[in-house]
Amino acid sequence: MSTYADFHQRSLTDRDGFWGEQAQLVDWKVPPQQICDYSNPPFAKWFVGGITNLCHNAVDRHLATRPDQAALIFVSTETNQEIVYSFRELHAEVQRMAAVLKDLGVQKGDRVLIYMPMIPEAAFAMLACTRIGAIHSVVFGGFASGSLASRIEDAEPKVVVSADAGSRGGKPVPYKPLLDEALRLSKYKPEAVLLVDRGMAAMDLVAGRDHLWGALREKNLNTVVECEWVDATHPSYTLYTSGTTGKPKGVQRDTGGYCVALAASMKHIYAGNAGETYFSTSDIGWVVGHSYIIYGPLIAGMATIMYEGLPTRPDGGIWWSLVEKYKVTVMFSAPTAVRVLKKQDPALLTKYDLSSLRALFLAGEPLDEPTAQWISTGLGKPIIDNYWQTETGWPILSLCNGVEKAVSKFGSPGKAVYGYDVKLLDDQTGEELKGANQKGVVAVEGPLPPGCMQTVWRDDERFVNTYWKSVPGRLVYSTFDWGIRDADGYYFILGRTDDVINVAGHRLGTREIEESISAHPNIAEVAVVGVADQLKGQVAMAFAVLKNASLITDEASALALEAEVFKLVDRDLGAVARPARVRFVTVLPKTRSGKCLRRAIAAVCEGRDPGDLTTMDDPAALQQIKDLISA
Ligand code: AMP
């Protein structure tokens, strides 16, 4: 058996040989003629000439060998439902959804926007899209009308699939009014809206536009919809993610490369086997949900648990009870969720039989050492931190225990994953930092491996300029994260190089939040920064300058205005983006050229040294923030 170092090396030096072998993990209607076409950097085309289908690989392919095995296990502690769909049943439901979408006019290449809670129909809709060659664009259910509208405008979906409501902590959260408002705001209007009625919130249906899934499903109980065989490079989905501008980017993913990358990752990284159960606690609105609730486990022939609910309801043992009940072998969650569980009775960690579980994978945000230590000791299982991004679709850094067992180092997401030529670069000179423990920008030399973003939806230029031109003098993919690598090749991630923040594993652009707050009639200017938080990793803090400062006369009026701002952000972006606090100042710290010193503000909020302030225009500005924080 080869060592992991050899395995990784070969993935770079014999790229075609390596990925040609991985491609055999999936079904092809026509096998690829060329493994990687990198004739037009940084655009990589993987498995050129290959013809396949993602839904076939996730569902149909398993009908011959495991038709009655569980495929999708839906558990809702919000509605107290538990439904197990076998591969055969999932196949039937996906075809029904595909038939309905086709009836509503969806064709190959059309977009379908999915704005759904964590219910099985969301999975059916995603799989139905890839089945018929439509491109899905899932928008996280926690986003509100403004965020949704901007995504609808960019994706131009033929159909939007949604539901009457989600639920949180046992209380319904209506979706339809948010969707209606988004459709009103959006200049682009989809032809049809397909709605799942869970009977949780009343819906006003728009005649001619809105359709109910229940009734249309009934009409298609036995409709057969064959898979539409598509080129490996055909887009399977777009997923919007925040960046440094207010406008979210549609990360575009292919079909064949994604399918191979996921199949390979299930073998080499997650080490899950067909017939076993995978449990990812993420949401379908995030990339983890796409790759490791829906496609990855199903492609591997595993059952996947789709969980709607809180990790602490009915109590903090709920997830472990599911591990016991469904004999979960591989589990995937986020550090924030573990920090939430840390506040619960530790006896809950040992109450259930977890003997089936081989490892707990954590990703999405930095995993602090005490949290890693706590959960690892509590469960007595390996904890595997893995680092990646919406853009890559699967891990950049991890341990690959399916190739060679390695020890975790707390605080490190491990080594460069096969296929990724990871480099640390000097952000000023672009020079590669080869020595141990030097801090640089984590970058990946092209081509990006299969499964990574093809481009920004309808904006090749933005793809190149944003991701490939940020390091001086080189065409290299920037992750916009700082990192160091120790002498053993383990990386440590040290935070973002840009204005993106990470709240409870949710990636948020501070500019989007600033834009929303600036819409308040009495706010002249605002800066939003990410500040370290014990539970959520980071929280957003806003500092605003008022147009009419005399409106704030005392603490009560400041709190009232703060509440107005919260409402505005909730309405535009969703509570997920709401800052922890909005503080009012008379001036923001800026350089003499007018650039807001967000990093200095964040440093002051965290009690750190704000660094070099020689270019600062008005030193009193930072002092005001210091005074507010310490008050
Ligand atoms: P997203 O695209 O929402 O998955 O966010 C990606 C960003 O989350 C990365 O660029 C990192 O800043 C952060 N991130 C993800 N996984 C990890 C990890 N394991 N350790 C540290 N940061 C992480």
C-alpha cells in the first residue's frame, strides 16, 4: 500500500492517470475521452467527452444492488416525523418531482431555485433537477427576501420550489411571505412556483403562478422520467456565496468532475461504505449539505440522514440517539454545533451506543483546541477537522484515513488533500513560503481538481479577477485564508484575508450587511466587522454614524434605533446575518485616503493591538469605539 505522501504526489504528477482511476468509481454512459483539459487556464475542464448523470449515480445506480436499503432518512424533531425512503422509493419520488418540473416547463439547462426547509421534498427537488439536466440553485432557508431576490435575479430560474414554512424550536417559520416579497422585489419573474404545503402556515396562492406539489405529485405517481445524459462539463448547480462585494457570487459546479470528486472523497477521506449510514448535521442551503447530505453519501450507496431541528431538542442527546438508532458510521458537523452541545449535560455523550461510529468530521469554521479535545474525549472517537469552501465543494485540507491512517493534531485540519497543489504565498510578493511555520495566503496552483467551481455563474471575468489575480505576479487560486504549515506538513488556518466573516459556520459578507443597514433613513455610514465569539466563532458588530445624531438622547433611544436596524437586516438578509450589536459613533476610523479601517476596529473589539495607525485620519475615531466596548 502506498503512503499518503505518494498518493498525494501522484495526484499532481500523474494527474490524468490518478483521476482516470478515480473516474471508475462512478457510472458513465460514455467514458471520458480526456481527463483534464487545462488549455485555457484557469478554466479546467474535467472528464471531457464523458457523458453521465449525477442523479443516476446517486439513485438509479443502486437499484440493482440495494433497492430496499434505506437511502434517505428524514428525521424532524420539529414536527416529530421520521420517514425512511429506500432507494426504490427515493427513485419514485424523484421521478415524480422531475415529472412535475418538466410539466412546469423546466428543460435541460434551465435553472430551478430551491428555497426550502430541511424536508425530503428539498432532496427530491435537487435530485430531480440533476436528473433532467436542470441546474439547481438552493438558497438557504434562513435567508430573507432581499438575499433571495438578488439570487433570483442572478439565477433567472424558470421555477422556484418552496414550502409554506420551516420550523425552529417547535415554532413555524413561514417561507411563503418571504418568497412573495422576494418575487416582488426581483426584476426577473419566474414562470412558476411549486409549493410544498406542510400544513404549517396559510399560503396566499397566486393564480397561474403558484402550484401545489401535493396535487401534482398525485397526478404523477407512476410517471417514468429517464435520466437526461449530460456532458461531464454540464453545470449541475450554482450555489451563491458571499464575498467582499455586496453581490453574492454564483459558484458554478460541473457534473462529471463533481461526481468523481465526491465518490473519491467518500472513499479516501470519509471512509464510508455502501450499506452504512452517514449523518451530516448541516443544511441543504450550504455546500456541505449539497456534497455530504445529498450527493456524496448517496453516490457511495450509503443511507443519509436529513435532520430538521435543533441539536438540543428534545435534549442534547438527540444526535447521538440517531447515531445509535441508525448505526451511523460517519458523522459530519460544525464546531459551533459542538460548542452548543458542550453546554449540555456531558453524560448525554455516553448515554447511547455509539459503537458503529468511526469518526466525527468537523468543518466550516476554525475548530478550537478545547472544543476538539472535549468532543474527542467525550465520544472516544477520532475527530477529523477538514477545511474547504463553497468554491471547492469538497475538502482542500484533511486527513485521508481511507488512504493511510494518520494522527490528528488539534487545531489543524490536516494536510493538503490529493488533487490540491496547496501553496502558502507571501501576500505582497507572491513568493512561495516553503519553510515551516511561515504565515502566508493559502493558495492552490491550477488546475483546481475535479468538483471545484468551474466559474462564477455567467461571469467568467469575475471568476478570474476575484480568485486568480489576488496574489501579485501569479495566476493562482486564492482561498482568502491565512495559514501556516508545520514541519510535518499539517496546516493551521489563521482567519480570512478579506472582509468575509464566519458566524456559527455561516459565511457572511460584511459588505452585504453594511448595505442593508445603510438603507436605514437615519444612517449615514456603517462599518461591520467580525469579532471573536466563544460560541459562534465570530459575530458581526456594526458601528454606525447617524445622519441626525440628535435623535439619540439616551440609552433607550439608542436601543430603539438598534432594534430598528436589527429588523431591517432580518427583513433583507435574515436573522442569520443580524449583527450582535449596532453601536453609534460620530465618526468611523479611516485612513487619510478614506478607507475604513475594519481590521483595526475588529482588533479593538477583541482587545488586541490595532497595529500601525500612522495612516489614520482621526485617532479619536478608534478611541470612541474603545470607550464604547469597555463601557
Ligand atoms: P464556506 O464557503 O461557507 O464553506 O466558508 C469557507 C470558509 O470557512 C473558508 O474560507 C474558511 O475561512 C472557513 N473554514 C472552513 N472550514 C474550516 C476549517 N476546517 N478550519 C478553519 N476555517 C475553515
